[in-house]
Amino acid sequence: MAEVVLEREPAVLEVPGRSRALEGLRGYGLIVAMWIRSTMTYRTSFLLSAFGNAAITLLDFVAIYIMFSHVEVLGGFTLPEVALLYGSASASLGLADLLLGNTDRIGARIRDGSLDTMLVRPVPVLAQVAADRFALRRLGRVAQGLAVLGWAVSALDVDWTVAKALLVPVMITAGAAIFGAVMVAGAAFQFVAGDAAEVQNSFTYGGNTMLQYPPTVFAKDLLRGVTFVVPLAFVNWLPALHVLGRPDPLGLPGWVAYASPLVAFAVFLPASLGWRAGVRSYRSTGS
């Protein structure tokens, strides 16, 4: 059969980069608003789903709490200190999952050809893929992560300064951006590997599970990998260690605790370029 080749985002590529980005945000917002209106039509169902999402993810912290009923410290960290790691990582992943979590479905769209319909719309494909079937119930993960984080901050014996206090929300926001960049990079990889959603999830959900525990319980080779290769350590480990006044196991300088926003930008740049390359290489399913 003859191969069908579609033009890539024709109406979008003709405008300057800034206008394209604004158009993408506008399109994303419109699609999200549509799905939110659909969700809020059944408010009881939404509330139950959000509560269930929060309860299921909270089980991870329950396991940590039970662990501390048998030990006083884990890798030299107390329960409130581990709760700081857990809450920040969970809230960051929750935000990224809420905004970009649907990108892991790109492999299925490539296989069934439904991506073709997005290519002919005057909205960037990434905005459409990320906003499609926007699941507001994922706010449950964000809420329970912030709740645990709030308890940790109140229970910690930390000499709070303005810089440390501001670092906590920056850590969550930049962490969400880093997780989001990993999601976009994983989605771009699926143009080459087909359905590789589990590979993407191993870095996001698997990385989140790892970041909930102190870095001192892991081997230094792993710490180097998640610092210099896939920089998940900047999601919460490095900022949190600075907040807690603890040394970095790799002996990095203190200023790296504030480098998470720069790292997020540095990761997003190749991820977005990889996404654009993947979209341009797409050749439809043929018909």
C-alpha cells in the first residue's frame, strides 16, 4: 500500500517561535478546559476518583511510616526528613503527571493512526497529546504529597532562613519541570521504539519511588547517574539536603541546591528538540 505522508503542523510552523508557543498554550488551555467541564459534570465521581488517587498513592508513605515503627533512622535520616523527600517528590511528579502525564500514550496513537488527526490541526501536537483526556483526579497525588510535605516542614528541627523557605516551593516547581522534561523525552523516544511507555514510566514513577528515600541508602554509582546523566537528583535530593543542612554524598558544592530551575531548562531543551525530530520523522500508518 502507498505510504501516506502528512504535513507537520502547517498552520503552526508558519508563525514565529514565540507565537507558536503562545498558540500551543492557548490550545492546551482550551482542551484542558473542555475535559474539566466534562469531568465536573459528574462531581461526585470526580471527588471519589481524586480521593481514591490520593489514598492509593498515600500507601507508599504508610509503608515508610510502618518501616520507622521498627527503626529510628533510615540511612541516617529521621521520619520527618524522609517525609520531606517523599512529599516533595510526590508533589513534583503529581504536577508533571497532571500536566503532561498523557504523553506516555503517544505510542498507542502512533500504532492506531490517531496521531494523524492531530497533525492537521492548527495546534502543536505536544499540546494536544498532553491535554487529551486531561485527568483532574490526578490532583489527589499532588494534594497528598503537599500534605505530607506540610507535616514534614512543621515537624523538622531546621534553622529556617528566607533562602531555605523559598527553596521548598522552587524545589517542587523545578522538580515538576524536570519530571515533565523526562516525560517529553520518553514520548519522543516512542517515535523510534514504538510502544515504550514502560521505559518512560521507569524513569518517572520509578524515579519518584527512588527519590522518596535518602540518597545515603544508594550506591554512589547510582547517585552519579541520577545527577549527571538523568538529573533526577535535582528534583529533591540536592535541594532537600541543603534545607536539612546535610552534606551531599558526592561532595558537590553548595550552590547546586539552587540549580534545579537551570537543570530543568537544560533537560527540557534536548527533550523538546527530540520531540520535534520525532514528529517530523513520523510517516503515518499508511492506508
